[in-house]
Amino acid sequence: MADIKIGLIGAGTVGSGVVKIMNKQNAFFQESLGLPVSLARIADRDLEKLKTLPVGNAICTGDAADVINDPEINIVIELIGGYTFAKDVVLNSLKKGKHVITANKALIAKFGPELFATAKEFGGSIHFEAAVGGGMPSIKTIREAMIGNDIRSVYTIINGTCNYILTEMTEKGAAFAPTLQEAQRLGFAEANPALDIEGGDTGHKTAIIASLIYDGYCDYDKVPVRGITEISADDIISAKELGYTIKLLGVIKRKDGEEAVDVRVNPVMLHNDHILASVNGVFNAVLLEGDAVGPILLYGAGAGEMPTASAVVSDIIDVARNIKSGDTNRIPMHFYAKENELTIKGIDEIESRFYLRFAVEDKPGVLADIAEEFGKRNISIASVMHKEAHDGNDFVPVIITTDMAIESDLRDAVVAIEAKAFTHGKTQIIHIED
Amino acid sequence: MADIKIGLIGAGTVGSGVVKIMNKQNAFFQESLGLPVSLARIADRDLEKLKTLPVGNAICTGDAADVINDPEINIVIELIGGYTFAKDVVLNSLKKGKHVITANKALIAKFGPELFATAKEFGGSIHFEAAVGGGMPSIKTIREAMIGNDIRSVYTIINGTCNYILTEMTEKGAAFAPTLQEAQRLGFAEANPALDIEGGDTGHKTAIIASLIYDGYCDYDKVPVRGITEISADDIISAKELGYTIKLLGVIKRKDGEEAVDVRVNPVMLHNDHILASVNGVFNAVLLEGDAVGPILLYGAGAGEMPTASAVVSDIIDVARNIKSGDTNRIPMHFYAKENELTIKGIDEIESRFYLRFAVEDKPGVLADIAEEFGKRNISIASVMHKEAHDGNDFVPVIITTDMAIESDLRDAVVAIEAKAFTHGKTQIIHIED
């Protein structure tokens, strides 16, 4: 059996980490595999940077095509990011019969069916442990360790930027905008943070997990996604008073016997006793509930050079073992196809408890009017906090938590309440998980 | 390729769970593997019980030899427990060329080298995910997901009985003996709880993990093991006052450049901010620190019918895929051999912070005398709590926490202090982790 030869395209943050680990663990990998596995070619636009990395005998190039067209390379690692050039790199590599490893969640979430169909056609495989939860073994746990389970639900805190911002807001009682600025200054948020703070990144990862646990295809564009930009210091304070912590969660649930899946990304008030409530800062966590094993929590660094590289390297060794044994389709991905599309619940089917914060005039009868709109729709109120007006403030917050309700009924009630003369501005609506 | 045929020996709690999952997921496994995988024979002394399980077409027998001698069976699952008959079953199965799956931590910890040597000789393999942490994928995470990492340290809460008892003592301020009795009544402790409460079970699992992370053999008999039987309500209360929680931990650490490994099982005062401090009740957790990935925490049910069966089934599917591809030595275990024995640190090399509780006469000069013995040995005192005497009590507790100290120096100091006329009874010594 010949050596396993790897081509790396993109030696940015994560790619640099992969070069370092492959260099450091070279002898161990060879011993464990029983054959050499090495980086043969590395492509990056910044050739000067490559000179600073322990590239060993790898041939460095500025042109990705040099990697893709090398017939000796078995595995191509795509660490470019984005989904234009990166998509071409992955498709062209697959068409050359190579196996592909990527950390690109947007690419998998948006073009998964096309990519996996191409892999199947040309006898290759695609591996993406690093795409979901960085260094945490979430894909391996779902697809291998929990294979004997029907997974009932998944709750993820899987975007470090959002979790950092919410943790800071909670600890300091700070508002969103200055906390984001501080996170940017410290390097915990991108210069353009939209994909993180608007929930898209969490959505990509959540759509991938939903596809894997239900052996189907979850179309990211159909997943309701709401980020953290509308969370205010008032909400953070109310959450504390109620015994909750606000987190941005990816939620996946399916009830026994139902076909439609509740897949969504939104801020959630988690009861302080909930194990995810104590996942703070840039850390990520995935809470999986299996019918046999019960809850399994994975916790770790969801991003960063070395944690993400650690996941890429675990894929490298898995693929190398598959190539060695000839079983490159060891864990099939055929289900990740358009014809297996999952049905995603709309808000007329999503059931949850809710937190609502209204701004209303401080006058008699307001609470009765609000309660009436809930009552009409059979939504039961669990708690009410009606605060005193501050000096010079015409409007006071009324905070209501509900029992389980259908989200569309709840939003109907809010529309009706907002139409009344006594309400002021937009009502905050946040899901509650106990 | 023929079917994968499995023989199950021992259909007790975990074995019953395996039968149920293999029955429920039969069609899915066949689709995922591309060939049938089924329970062909089941052996248990209690044939009546087997009639209550969904055994499908499996041939039921009261004799383990019927399973071991069936030439069509590829995989034998040993779920008998103990290490006399169970050891024979495993060795005889390996000698017949079968692959073995077991949940038996005592067997692996005590006889690992002999078992793995036999597997190698006869071309078989041994899998034991269920032996360490029940349903949590600890072995898979260490050996596959973290393969690119040097693992710096491991902290485990891996015995549900001990963690349940310590959690109850902490929440209720209760003493050890009645809490154990209540745990027995509720089914969270065995009628003979020695292996759990004296730390042996945690020790077996910790020795296995140490072997895996250092690619060597950790001899369980050389691991310092101390259980929770001496933890008193007073210690629990002191821990709370100091901002700590007492947990029984398996600890594995090795410093860069050192050969000897700090492997031990002992109660530890964990700072309340430590992520393991909030692992409560019967739940287990493994905190792994990799040089690349940083901390990874796994949390889940460490025991019980279905969680443990879930781990056994994940091994079944892994082994079935290995058999299908012909690579039954996919993840080598050759290092688990006597000639690769790890050097384990003695207490003259173990460094830790410590909590000490002395019972002393309440008279002048006592504290100075105690402090002098520490000073002589260069042990620096971090905090002192000297409580007032209660009515009618001649002795008062003096609680001291130290900075980092060599354990043997600390124990010397304690011996010297206990020799003084003012001390009464045995001093409590508990490691501290911040």
C-alpha cells in the first residue's frame, strides 16, 4: 500500500494549525496507521506565510489547481472558506477522485446535496467534523457513538461570538452594541459580525446536525433563524430576576410519530439549572438526547486555530484508515440528498413557553386587556412582572411568561396587543426552556 | 460478504439493553452497513428471562460454550462481569478467532496485557467503550477524535454511586453512612458497595484511560486509590465555606518532559467555578485537556441498562464495519502490554494543594506549633479556619489549606503534628484543584 498523500488548500488560521499538528505527530501517525501519511502539497496565496510553517517536504504553491491536479494526492483539505471558490475546489477535487475534508459549514449547509452526490458519483467521500463545533467531536458522536440511538433532541450553543457577547452582557448588565464593539476589539467578533450575531453560522451548523440525526436533508434556507441583535440589557436583567440565562441556541426536536421537525435558531431563556446555562464565554456545547443513552453533553472550544485543526486531523486519520482498508464509504452519506428533504415545522406548529416584554402606558386596565388577548387564544400566563414607572418615563415594561403555546397563536396575540393605544414600540419575544 | 453474526453472553441489565437496541435498529443497521448484522446466539443462565426479550431469531442457550464454539459467530459480547468466568469467556472467544466486545472495566484493567496479546496472536480485537463512562464516548473521543493531540491531563467523575452520595451529602449536609443507606434503598448503590465507595471502580476506569492516552500500560495495582468512605459532613461543610465542592476524581496528569505519570483516585475539593463541580447526582463526566484542542468535556449517564447498551452497540457497528472492510486492527492496541508499563508517580512526587482538618485542643500555641511543622518542610499555608469550641467539646477543628506541596512532605508534617499532645484522632487530608 502506497503512502497517504494530502493536499492542503488554504493555510490561514486553521490550515496553519493543521500543518503544525501533522508535523508534530508525523511519527505517531505513521506508527498508528502502519504507513506514512504526509502533507504533500500546500496551496495558499500567501507564499511568504508558508515559509514560516513547518511544512516538511510539502511542495508549496500559490495555485490550488496544483494540488487538485496532482494524481498522487488522495485527500484534499479545503480550508478557504466562503462558498464560491471553495465550492469549485471541493467539486473539482471530488471529480478527480479525491476525498475531501472541510471545515466549511456554510458550504455543507448550502450545497450538501450537490457535494455528496458528486462524491458518490466519483467514489470519493466528504468529511466535516471541524465544520460543527470546532474541536468537539460532535459529528463522530452523532454518527458513530450514538448510532444505536434515535436522537430525540439537540440543543447547541455553537457560536463562540454570540455566547461571548451574551455572557458579557449577563455578567456586566451591559447593552448589546458596546459589548459587540468590545468583542471586536478583543478578537472574539469579526469586523463584519453579521453571520455570527444574526444567527446564520449557528443555523448552518444546526442544519447540518439536523440532516445527520434524521438521515435526511435539512435545507438551511427553510430554518427559522433569529440572532441576538435585539436582546437588550433589560431582557438580560429580567432573565436573571426570573432565574434564567439567555443563550443563542440551535434547537432540533421531533416528537414521536410526527414527521415535521422543529429546527430553529433563536435566543432562549434557559433555566439556570439547565446544564447549558453554565456554558460561558467563547465555549461551545452540544446537548444530545438519545432514546437509549439519555443526555450526552459535549463541551469544548468551538473555534480557533488549534481546536479546529484538531478536528481536521481526526478526519485525516479516519480517511487515511478508510483508504488503507479500501472502505472509503465506511459511514455512508447517501441520505444527504434533495429527495430526502426534511419537513421543517413552521411557527404554526412550534410549541414553546415564551417570555414577552411589552412597553405599555402605566394606567388601569392595561394588564386585563393584555390578559384577555392571551385568553382568547387559549394561551395560559405563567407569571407577570409589572414594574413601577421610573421618573419621566411614560411607559413601563410588563413582562409575561407563558405556559406552552403555539408560536403563531402567541404572535397573533402580540399583534393584537401592539395594535392597542396603550402599547409602545415592539414587543420582545423570547423562547423559554426549563 | 456474509452476514455479521453476534453472540451475546450474559443477558442481565446491560445485555437486555443490547438485545432491545439490536432488535429496534435492525433495519437501520443493515442499511448503514450494507449487510445484515444480527444477534445469532444468546447465552444466559436464566432462560426464562430470555423469553421476555425481543431476541428475534437468536438461538438461546444456558451454556456460554454454545456461543464461543459456533464457527459462524464473528463477534462475542461478554456482559457477565467479574473476572474469573468472564476472563475465560473472553480468552476462549479470542482463541476461536472472534472479536470481543466487553463492558468489563475490572477485566481490562487487571488483565489487559494478557487479553490484548491473545487478541493479537489470534487476529482478533477487543472493544470496550462501555467499560469507561457507560454511554459517554470517552474511548472513541480519546482514540479517534483527539488523535492529533497530546493529552495533558484527564479528570474524571466516573462512578455514579460515589457522585450520587457526595451530591446528596452536599445538598443535605448529611453524613456518609445514612446517605449510603439511602442510596442503597433507591438502587443507586449496590448491596455490597465496596468496589464503588472505596474507589476501585473509578481506579479501573482511570487506569484504562491512562493506558490509552499514554500508549502504554497502567498497572491498576500501582495506582493510589482512596474512596469516599472517610468524607464527613464536616468536610462537606468546610468545603462549602471555602467555595469548593468535594468530588471523587480519577486524576491523570503528566508534565512536559517528565516520564512518570500522576495517576490516582482520591476525593478532591474542586473550586465551585470548575466545570466538574456542577456534575451532580449519578451523572459522569470526563474532562480531557489536549495540547491542540484544549479542554473537551464529555458528560452523560455512566451506567444503567440502556446507556451502557448504547456504548456496546456503537462497538458492535464499529467492529462490523471493520470486519466488512477486512481491517479488524483499525485502531491498534499493541501498546497495551506489560513491556510498555507506565511509571506512576509516588506520593513523594505528587504535587497538589491540600485541605487538612485537624482536631486539636483549644489552647494557646497550638496554631503556632502546627504552622511550624509546615514551615520546616517548606509547605506554605494558604488559609486557616480555627473554629470556636462547641459546648462540652474539648476539641476544635482547625482547617488549613496549603499552596502547592509535595504530598509526602505534607504527610510527614501531619504525622509530626498528630504526635503532639494537643491533637486528637486522625487528620483529614483532601487534595484541592482550583
